[in-house]
Amino acid sequence: MKNIRHLDLPVISDTLGMIVIDHVESDSSLPRPVGHRLRSVLWVIMLMLSVMIYGSHAPLINLCKINGELPFSSSSVVLLIELVKFLTSVVLLLIWDRTSPVASLSWHLAAPFAISALLYGANNNLVVHMQHFMDPTTYQVLSNLKIGSTALFYSIFLNKRLSLRKWMALFLLMMAGIMYTYGGIQDQENPASESQLHITLPGLGMMLLYCLISGLSAVYTELILKTQPLPLNVQNLFLYSFGIAMNLVMQVTSGHSRGFFEGFSVWVVVIVVSQAVNGLIMSAVMKHGSNITRLFIISCSMLVNGLLSYLLFSLNLTALFFMSVLCIGLSVHLYYGTK
């Protein structure tokens, strides 16, 4: 069995959850101390759930495979995820933000989200083309550079000056991802199967472009979510509307011979629901937290991914895995710990 990893690679601590909870709007119906504790607990639960979803994604994909191949169309799954996120946002809007002004639904406020959808769409297509210029392991290793690009754009566009201590923390986070993706878990039958790295010059250029677009799209989306005076559920409707449109076009033009629901199983349904939930969580994180919090969630999820790979597929946890754990722990301490 091949080594399985999450392409956006990371167990989250209570400290991490408490860092961003202060950004969440307060509930005036509760006494302040009680309301704050409740929001803190809910925020930590939400972040831990996101870590579990990220970490379980690759194992779930492998559980769907039949004879080593995915029996379903990936574009159909992505489109369904966008639809579930959109419909869930509609329900949440009707429950919690029913009194939002009709003016909130203007195209003037929706237009900025089209840029986010275009950036995400461009990067998704770039990932496909990059595979022709490098091997999968090289892609996974070098894609960790987007941690640095995201932090750079975060500090520039959101005017968040990061101290040397925090830059060191993010560097350790990036190194943790590199070590994990290179050899954190290995196939017992063929331990050296993914140790040969190669990349062409065009591939290197495409990788740098991919990391820049990834960081830019994430920070740009956070900027919109934070600066627009709109409820998050309304903003999600805008974002997922464009996501549905783009994925619908890709579905129609992909030319796949498979039926839309062909090859679906219980595991596919679990993937659709879990990824939709995680998408909603990430919107809340960028609205009330930051992209840095998102980076720590993704990085921490690779620990979950490694443990699930060990338990479900009997893959070996190597020294690089435990070095990654150490780097993540040091990174969390440097970024969020007391000086």
C-alpha cells in the first residue's frame, strides 16, 4: 500500500483555541464569565474537530479505493461539497441571521468573492499540471513552502507584524511538514518507494507560483471576511455560490464518462459531509481567528493522519514523524506561549 498523506498537511491544544476566541462576538444573553467560558469550549471543540477532519481525509480516500483506484469522479465530490456548504449556510442564515438586511445580498458585496473562487480554481488546476514536472513526494514536500507565503502575505496585507520569535515558530512548522511529507510514514512492504525526488525547472517555477497563489488566496479571503460588515453566513453564501459555479463548469467540461453518483459509497458520503463541515469551520476561523490559526490546524492534522495510517493500514511511523511532532510542539510554544 502506498504512503498516504494529506496534501495540506497536521492535535490541537487548548492554548491554540484560546488565542483566537477573543475575536468571537459575545452572547449578551449570558453572564459574561459563563458566556466567555462557553465560547472558549466551543471554539476549542471546533478547532479539534477540524484537525480530526483534515487528518482523516487521506485515510478516508484510501478506504474508498477499489483495486487501488478511486471509483468515483473527484469533480462530482467537490461539487457536492460546495453544494452542502451552500445549503448549510442558507439554513444557518435563516436560523441565526434572519434579520439581516436585504441589501446584504447585493452583487457589489458579492463580487470580491469571485476573485477568491478564481484564485482557488486556478491553484486547483495548477496542482494537476504540476504533476507532469515532478514526482508526488516532491510536490508534497515543496508545497509546505506555502506556510511561508501565507505568513508573508498575512503580515503585509493584514498589517500584522510578526516578531522574530513567531517567524521562527512558522519556520519550525514548515520544517515539520517537510519532514512528515518526505518520510514521516512508510510502507512496510516498500519503505524506499517514495524516496527518489525529482523536479524540472518549469516544475519549480509552477511550485513557486502555486505557493504564492495559495498564500494570496487565503489571506485575500480572510481580508474580505474581516472587512465586510456582514454576517458570516451571508458571506459564505457569496463564496460558495461562486465555488458551485466554477466546479459546475469543471464538471461539465471535464468529459468524464462516469455518472455523477457512480462509485459512491458510505465512505464517500462521510467525505462530503466532513469536508463541508470543515469548510464552514475554516470560514469561521478566518473570520474570527486568522490564517495563522488555520496553518497550525493543518500542520497538527498530519499527526492524526499518521496515527490513522498506522492503525488502519499498518504503515510505519518513522523517526521523521516524531521529529515533526517535536517541531510542532516547539512551534506552538514559540508562537502562542509566554515569552
